[in-house]
Amino acid sequence: MTAARDLQVVLGAGPAGTALAVELARRGHPVRLVDRAGDGPALEGVGRFAADVATEEGARAAVDGAGVVYHCVNVGYHLQVEAMPRIQQAALAAAEAVGARLVVLDTFYPYGETHGALMTEGTPWNATTRKGLMHAELDARYLAAHAEGRLRVVLGRSADFVGPGVLNSTLGGAVFPAALTGQEVPAFGDIDLPHGYTYIGDVAAGLATLGENPDGDGRVWHLPTAPALTTRRILAMVEERVGRPLTFTVVAEPRPFGPFDEVFMAEYAEMFYQHTEAQIVDSSAIEKAYGLAPNPLSATIDVTLAWYGELLAAH
């Protein structure tokens, strides 16, 4: 394989795409990080590239020379059902045209309501919501493209993100700054149910590992995810670290609160079942296959609070 074909192209420069690009560079790969603007802070070993990957022309330019393409693109929640199928079509066509493997960052939405059952890669796809059905259809297309021999594809599914750089999560920008400054912290749904979160560093490590191991292609993997704790216990861990009682508000049903505005919550309402039933993830398959281990949630909370503390100090 020539050096040019070792090029790893990451589509999407949000928290996951950025963390993945840094991880790939750390592993010694040449990396191109793509988004519409092509700008942002310099990242060691990572080249930035501007392209609109919702168009086939933009996606094709973005992946030129790639050996592996990672699809980490996301859009505003209210735009997903319309935009994500177009992005998929462009990414598939572009990766196929250059003969690259495609690694897709995925969600647990295709499973739908599990009634608290442990989620494994064998969990049935029983989605009934608009976004769940959309993701299930996209995933079926990815796997079909692989089965048909058009290109090699692998999917890595993640729970809600948590960690440095993660703002738009139920354990993100609404929680940590408020905890650090004594403001009101939102807690979604039934806070005495376990809810899994995937550390953003484990998202990156898991996707990079799938990118390096073609023997895992043609299937879904759950990215390394620490054992689920209740939301109440997670908030107590935050409380212990900030050294003061948290003032938290239980958001028992979907309604606007803090940064979760009316537009977001109107779209999120159909997915709110994730906070009214236990969300328990089994990621043992990828851990055993490739020797990965999820970051302990206690360590994740430590590093996340430190990152938010620095963010607040800078402003």
C-alpha cells in the first residue's frame, strides 16, 4: 500500500470527528479533517479541508486519495431526517469512487424502545420514530452496499457522548458549566434509571480501531462504553468533585430548558423514551475483539470537569 492510500479522511469536524482526527494522527496516520469551513484550531498532524459533503462533488473532492473514510457528519437535530440521507448518498458514492473503506459513526436509534433490555449488536431494530426509522434505513443501505461488494463498510454505534469538547449532549454543556458555577442543572427523565454514555475518547479509539482492522467490516459494532449508572449517581459524582450540592431540575417530559430550546425539544420529543427507560449498552464484542476498554466514568467526569473549568476561565 502506498503512503497516499494510507490517508485517513474524517468527514465532520464536530466533537467526534475532531477527537477521531487527533487519535488517527496520534497513531501515525496522515489525516484530513473535512467540514464546510475548513478552518478551526490547528491540530498536530491533521490537515483541514473545506467541502460540502452533502453534495457528491464536495464529498468526492474531500475523499480524494483516501484509504479509509470516516463518516462523522452531523447536522442540526431538526434537519436530520431531510439531510442525513443526502449525506449518506454522497459519502457512499465518493468512497466507492476512490476505492476507500467507509467507517460510519452511528447511533442506537434503530433499536427503538428496548424496555430497559441490554443492548447488544444482536438487538432487533424496532424503531418506530421518524429519526429511528431514518437511521435504520440508512444502516440497512450501508450494510447492503457492503454485501453487494460496492465497497467495504463498517458501523460503530455510540451512546450519548460525554467528554471534553462535547457541548450538545444531555451530559454536556447544560450540565457541567452549571455545576461549576452553582446554576441549575437539568436532569432528563427518570433519574433513577441507568443511562449509558460513551466517552468521546472511546468513540475516537473505537472508530480508529475499526479503520485499522478490515476484518471487522460488514457489520455493526458497539463502541467501548462504560457500564451505565443512574443519572442520580452521575450527578452525585459531579457534586463530589465540585464540592457543593448541585441544584438540579428534573425535566420529566420533553420541554424547553436552558440550551435545549423549543426547536430542539420539539424534534427530541419522539426520542425522549431514552430517558424514561434504562439505556444499558453491551460493548464487550469490540472490547474482546480488539483489546479495547472504555474509560471509567469517574475518570471521564474528572477530565470533562477540568475541560469545562478551563473553558469557563477563558471567558
